[in-house]
Amino acid sequence: MKEKFLNLMRQIVQEGGEIALDLLNDNKPTLKPDQSVLTETDTAISALTRRVLGDLLETKEHILIDEEDPRSVQHFDSHVLESTPYIWAVDPIDGTRNYANHFPVYGVSIGLIKDCKPWLGCVCFPALNELFYTDGNKAYFVKRPFCGDTETTEIFFIDQEITQQSEFYLIEKFFKNFNWDYNLCHILIPACAVSDLCWPAIGRGCGCMFKAHLWDFAGSWPIFQKAGLELRSIETGTVLDTLNVFHYMGVEGNVWRLKDHYILSSERNFGILRQSITKKKVLPQI
């Protein structure tokens, strides 16, 4: 069963990646009400996902939480989540603004949560010709994943020492609410959740600041865990390791968005990174 699910995930990210590359020059970007970008590629990969998973989604054991499907809000219910063994979450194009501007840092991401715990994940970077995935036991980084010249490397536990050579990834609106201590290391804002989360799993960065929706990290979630990395609340230090509605905003337009800001890092580096992030003081209005 696990192998079947993993094959379906690989099919979705492979065919989704091909769609992304084929439509790159004619993706017809528009803006959603929240000013995020939507392209025809997003909707095409969303439809592909429902087609590939169609038979499974007809059963009571599977549901799909899809960024581009408004019906996903129907699953925001503790009873639904706890009574559904397999919860799929797909982000057809993560980093859509990058994609719409022909910037190569974007990905097709799908995760499978089993009994409310991250289990299988598959993230493809079509323009970079790279794939990250986990079979539930081990995680892998694959160069040239869908051709005969594939190079696969197992992802192992990583605890990168932070130096001035290191790079830490920030969310786009970080400086609206926070300050950064540049004495620790350098920063980068790739504007793509899956790169922020997958790259540190192979030492390409020491971690990231994170706040997004479930579909933004569901595919990466079990992958970075295999590297010994976790998302920890910047406020409480609590590890995000279970799907629970308590952690999400649950409000119209942002139902599946995380309430807290999180830091992705090793356990050792969490405290170091948290000390380098301070909230901006809100000045009283005169």
C-alpha cells in the first residue's frame, strides 16, 4: 500500500512538473483576493492531482486538502481529521509568484499524513531538475529524477554549525514584524516555502523562519524530519509534529494558515536562531 501511494505521489509531481515547464511562457497569472498569484498551471496540476487520486478519494479513508480547491475548508474539523486515516495535502505550485516571473525557485509538493502524523512526502523542483521524497522510513535527494541519469542521495541527520558562512531563510514579510541580528549569519528570502524547508535537509541553509498554510509544508514535513529538523514555535518552542486544528487560524480566507511563527532547525540551533529574532516594537499612535 505504501509503495502504491508513493508511486502516485511521484506521478503527480513528475507530470505536474512537466505541466509547469510546458506552461511557463503562457501561464496567464492573475491575483487572488489576498493578492497571492494564481496561474493556469496551478489549476491544471490541481485537476491532475484529483484525477490521479480519484479512486482513493471516493472512499472514506482518504481526503485531499488542496490549495486551489475551496472545498478544502470542509475538512477543517477535528472529528473529520481524527477519523480519516489518510489526509493528502497538495500545493500545485509553491512559489507561484516566482514561477509567474520565470524565477526558477518553485516546486510541486504533495504530502500524505497518516493518523494525523506526517508520513510520506514528495517535492519536485522542475526548473532545477531536483526531487526530495521520503518513503516513511528514509528520505532522499534526487538529481535529474525522471531521466536515465538519476543521482540519488540518502538524507541523513544534520546539525549544521551556524557561522557567518551560513544562510537562514526568512519569510517575505519578516521585516514588517521582526528584526534580525546580522552578527549570527546571513539571510535570504527565496519566497518559496518548499525550498525554505527542503534545502536545509541537505545542508543548503541552516533553517528558516516559517508561517504558511498546511499545503505549503505538508510535502516537506516528513522529509525534513528525517534530517533531524523540526518546526518549533518561536513563542513556545513546541514542536509541530501532529495535524491538529488548534494550530491553524480557522478564519475565512486563512482556514489552514498556521497561527504561530515557527523556526525550522535542529534542536541545538533553535535557541541560537530564536535569540537572533526580535519582535519590532509597536509605536503608540499620536
